[in-house]
Amino acid sequence: MVKKGIILGILVGGLLGMGMADAEELPNLYRGIRPLGMGGAFITLSDDENAMFYNPAGLNDVSGFGGVDILNPVVEFSENSNSLYQDLSDLDTDSEAAVAEFLSGMVGEHQHVRASVLPNFFMHNFAIGALGQATLDMEIRNRANPVVFTDIKLDTGLLLSGALGFFDQRLQVGVTGKYVKRDGIVHVYTAPEIAGSDFDPLDQRVNKSDIAFDLGTKFNFKTPLKPSVALVVSNITDLDFKELGKIPQQVNIGASINPDLWILKTTFAVEIDDLTKNVEGDNDLYKRAHLGAEFRFPMILAVRAGVNGGYLTAGASVDFWILSISYATYAEEVGAVSGQRSDRRHVAQVSLGF
């Protein structure tokens, strides 16, 4: 049972930001459930704790006290991971032939699981947060002689953001500083290795840490549609964890309109990430394109929809003052170009705070 638990820890996952061989998901540190529902088009909005990861300039749009999240766990998984536990429960992990057959049957299925917490405080022009996040990633290749490409990450970090507004708050500038420690395993496992009596994946465990900065700008136009444009340089100096992967410096641009429609406050946004193509192998513009919309009803309800790299996204949240519940679904491109190979995911969050 212990061995199966260890194998499950290896097998359950996806490639959040590391890109192993053929699977090339764009690297990132953290993605909030609200931006995910909007297709990732968020740098012109960024008026909550997500500003620390998307655009700190948006904190200038927060009026007075923004909020405190004391406990806000996020759980995310890919559709391919749903049946994995049941299949594993019947596996004879001491048989190399059984392990090889099990792995062969999962060839080509991208697995993804993420769990995180982000206690935070944000207000007008300021935010601070502590990140704890575990991401488990796997893809099996070569049906004749299966191997398991594995990426397991445990990130802990501290983020501090500040912003200022100029020209009647139309021009906004913000900066985020981040320190992140990564503990993890990046390794290719074979069937004989997994079935071996001395199998211990922790033998490959390493840890690294790094610091980086985000610099964001945003300009709000004073017209009825309330358009905004934004430019963000994220991960300045790179978040480089050596063999555990690198999140390179990126330049992102976006634009949005924010009209009031009847009782609704709305946002319609477009964003292009990594303009300078600093991400290795990142040549597909469509893969880096994001479209999103958010409809905020009075009081407790907000709904979202978007397109992330050509795939539809959706989300919703309800806010009962100290308790909020959110959900989003999106698909991530894990191939080299948009439309090649998608990984549909679901993410939910429960937040306690005020």
C-alpha cells in the first residue's frame, strides 16, 4: 500500500510550467481561479490578490481595504486523472510485467494535479501573500518500453506588491517582489525501476530557491466604455530553479473595456503573453493569446468565460462575505502549437476571510 501511494504521487499530475520534451505548457508560478475562468486575460483587471502574479499596477484600482484571505485552498486536476486511482489500486507493483502493462495502457495521457494555498492581505496600492503550492506532473511515453516523465514541485514563497497612480489615477504603476523556494523531482522512471524492491523516488529530490520581480503598468481611459491597456514585464531576472526548471522573464500586453450593463459590471479583455518569446520553443502566437469576459452581478455572484490558447474556459464564484466558493474549467495546450494536444482541467476553491 505504501508503495502504491508513492507511485500514485508520481503518476498523478500535469506539466504546470515546466515543459518536458514534447509537452510544452507555458511556464508560470501560480494561476488564480478567477483569471483561469477568464481565459487568462487578466492583466488589465488585476484588482484583487491575483495582482501579485498578473499585474501589481491593478492594486491602484482597489478602493480602500480590499480583503484578507485566511484560508483559501485550491484543488485542480485534469480529466485524465479521474480514473487513475482505481486503476492503480488493482496494480501488482512488485511485478515488472504488470507495471509495464499498466504504464503502456496510459501512454499519451497527460496527468495533472495541483493543490495550493495563498493566505493574503490586499488594499489600495498594497498586497502581501504567502504561497504554498504542490504540483504533480506525469506523462507516459513509448508503448513498447514505457517510461514515466515525472515532474513534482513543492513551491513556497513570499510576495510583496505595491502600486502608485498618476494623472488622476489614469496611469498606474506597480511592482512585485517574490522569493520562492522549490523542492521537487524531475526524473524519467522506467518500469524496472518502479518495480524494483529498493524503489524510492525521493532519491531524486532536490531543492532550489530564487528571487524575481514583476513591473506592471496600466492606463485607464475616462470614456463610457472605460477602456484600459496594460504592459507587464514579469519574472525580471528569471525565476531559475536549475534542474527543477526556469520561469523566464516575459513581456505581456493586454487591453480591455469595462462597461456597466444594466445592473452588471463587466470586463471584456484580450491579452498576448511572452511578446519577446523568451520561453524556449515558444513560437506559436495563438498559444499565447487569451480572451476573457467577466460579469459581476450585485452582491454575491460573478460568472466568467474565455478562450485560452484556442480552448474554451468558464468559471463562476459566489461570495457570502466571509465565505466564497469558486470554480473554473480550462484546457491547457501541452503540445508545441495550439490545437495539437489539449489537457482539460477543473479547479475549485473555498476561501475564508473578509
